[in-house]
Amino acid sequence: MDKDFGELVEYLDKKFAETAKQKDLDELKQRVDNLVTSIDRLAKLITDYHQEQMAIKAKMDIHEKWILQLAEKLGLKLNY
């Protein structure tokens, strides 16, 4: 009879260990998924920021050109 319980205890121990391992793997997978999501968000923010900076630079180049044209028409020398 003790042998029967011993086998049952061993079986249950293995099942609980497998369940604990699966739970750990599930938690790890969730953490990795969260990390990947965070990295994706950060990459999008960086891309959006870069595009904004390029648009600002293009506008500044236009404004600089206009200022130089005005200075030339007015006969002003601009010092940088």
C-alpha cells in the first residue's frame, strides 16, 4: 500500500514540477512579449522624431534661402 502512495506522490510531484516549469515559461514569454512591444513603440517614436526633424530642417533651409535673398536685395551683408 505504501508503494502505491509512493508512486502517486512521485507522479504528483512530477506533474507539479511540470506545471511550475510551464508557469515560469509562460511568465518569461509574457515578459519577452512586453519587451518586444516596448522596443517596437520606442522604434516608432524614434522614426517619428526623425521625420519631424527632417521636416523642420527642410523648412529652416527654405527660411534661410529667403533671408539670404532678402539680404541680397537690400544690399545687406550677413555675418554668420
